[in-house]
Amino acid sequence: MPTLNWIGKDAVVNHHHQVPFHLLKDVPELSCSNPGSGNLIVQGDNLVALKALLPHYAGQVKCIYIDPPYNTGNENWVYNDNVNSPLIREWLGKVVGKEGETLDRHDRWLCMMYPRLALLRQFLRDDGVIFISIDDNEIQALRYVMDEIFGLDNFVTTIIWQKVYAPKNSAKHFSEDHDFIVVYAKNAEIWRPQLIPRGSKQDNAYKNLDNDSRGLWRADGMSARNPYSEGLYSITTPSGRVIPGPPKGRYWVYSEAKYKEMDSDKRIWWGKKGNNAPAVKRFLTEVKQGVVPQTLWPYDEVGHTQEGKKELVSIIDFSDSESVFITPKPMRLIERILQVSTSSGDLVLDSFAGSGTTRHATLKLNQDSPRSEHRRFILVEMEPRIAKDITAERVRRPAEGYKNAKGEKIDGLGGGFRFQSILRGTFHGEL
């Protein structure tokens, strides 16, 4: 299997083993409602925080979602791995400049991400899965690193999320309309995605043109490209027209005997005049009560960045425009991820919590299940100000109820959390 090498890799490949265990301390004044609900927000460097959480949650998380720095060259780097190598310590302790893409910048990103990804894998259940938001800056590096940590066979897919709804006329080359969401399973042979709940868009395709007593149906063509030894025969339509066989290069998907059986059961649609090529009637009552997830997620289904920003400013009172997150993820995007990856009672982890969208999305999904079966969450945010004023508040206000930016009262969705921070010093006891 091809692997990716970079300057400093040798110092970080096993660094997650060397990070000492720390204890976490409760911060009651920042906790919310019922702190014993199993939900947790941790403030601290996510590498240290993950190591502190590992003894308690290893092998228990069903879904991990992270939205790490995209490494665009325009952001301040505050992560410090405290790696002993002088080279890495120098790189990770500096601020990335705006000089554009350089090899050094990618090295720093890889050194920061590798030990965190290695730890995250240990949190997943055998049937668990991780979703990682990323863009073109590091998509190639991320894939190589994930292949190495999770295994090439456990790559599931790369989702394309349409993050904007209009082109940017100021673009130098192309207007970037999408981000990627890379998906890896702990064990791809075990993990399977949930179906997406059916909506009116899917159901509107079903009609009942012949008043069939079995209800609404839609017509599917009866030919396919896959070779089928019994899929070549002539068909006579109800109008008497003879169809010598399927279209060139295609085959009927049923044997002649099966086709005649279905026609007798009025499961073949010939068109209103009985002269069309045969189509199979798929009844709504017989289809799966959900839709298989696809890899293209348009903004009209899962939201866009402007939607995410509006959601955030409607909840959090920012002092000025510069303090608002530039590209927070919309709740509908995270809801889609949780819909395909979790069920009631599952544990969700986000170690780059930022604005807390992951928890807000779990709150919404939990409204459809009893409190005893609610999805639980763990959020980790490094920046103290963000963790206290944004992450925790983004979770607290929807839980307890609040007034939005328009002054409208929004009822609380329920659900509390414990707020913890990393206790100074290390723990060297038996685990």
C-alpha cells in the first residue's frame, strides 16, 4: 500500500502513545440542566483531552464527526503537540503565514493531525464510523494518512457537499462550490449506513395511473446492461406490437416465465395505450421506508454555509461581525451524517467542536425518541473563550430555551451536559 512521508513523521507516528494521561475536572457553573445525562463538553487541547477520555470511552463511540482546520494558509494555528523533536516543536509553535501553499505548512498540518486521528480510531466501536470535513488543500494528504491509520480496506466513500448556492465572481480560477466529507469505518465489513428518511421529493414520483388497488406506484424500465442468460426474448404488447428484444446492449432483467407471471399480476405497465415497452410497477407500500444515501449532497437537502452562519447568529450574541465563525456547518448537514450513522442511544464524538453544531443536530434528532434512548455526545474544544462563550452556549440555549436574534421565544429541546476542563498535572496510575 502506498504511504505518505513528510518531514517530522517519525516523531508523530507513535506520539499518541507518549501523551500522558490527564484527569478532567468538572466546571459546574458552565454545566447545563441535568449534568448526569451522559453528555460532555471538554475544554482543552484535543490531543490531551482525547487521551484523558480514552480510558472511559474506548470502543464505545458509534459516530465521530470532525471539522479540522482546512490549512488554507489564512488561519492562526493554535495547536501545539509538545512533540520533543525540535523541528516539530518549532513548526507547530508558529503561526502559519499568508505566503500561500508551502511544503512546511503541509508538514505542520500532518504532524498535528496524525496523532489525533490515531487516538480517535481507538474510540470507535467495531461498527463505528468517522466523517471528516475537508477541502482541496489537504484532501490527498488526509486520504493517505487515513489509509495508514484505519486501513485502505476501511475507506467507505468521499461525499461531495455543495456548500454554496451561488458562484463567487471574485474567484481567481473556479468558484469553489463544494467541500469533501471523507468517510472511514472501523471495520467496513461490519458498518452499514442507515437509510435516509423518505421525503415528499421521493414519494411524489409515485402515481396510480391505472387505479391499481395496491396503491401508488412508479414505473421502472425492465432492461439493464448486466448480461443475463435468460434475458433475451421477444415481447408482444397489449396493443399487438411485437418487441423483438431489449434495446441493443441490454437484457431483460427477468426471465420470460417471470415476466409473464408479473404481467398476469398486473405488475407491468404498458402505457395508457398499451403500446409502450414494458416497465415494472414498483409499489410505494413495497419499497424500503428510506432512501439509500448517495455521495452527492446538494445544499437544498443539507444546507449551505450561509444557512449555518444564520443559525449560529440567531442563537449566539456576537459582539461584532469579525467574531462570527466564517463557515460554520449547517445543522441539516450534521443531521444527515447522524441519520446515516447512528441510532437511538448511540454515542457521538466531535473533537473539533467549534460552534457546537454537532450537539445542536443531535438535540433535534433526539426529539423523535424517548429521553432514555437519546443519542449522547462528547464535544472537545481547545480555545477557552470559544468553548465557554460559543460551544457551551450553542448547546445550552437550544436545550433550555432562548430568544433568537428577532426576539422570538424558542422553546427548549431539553438535554443537559457536564462541562469539564483538563486538570493540570498528569495521571500515571493503572488503567
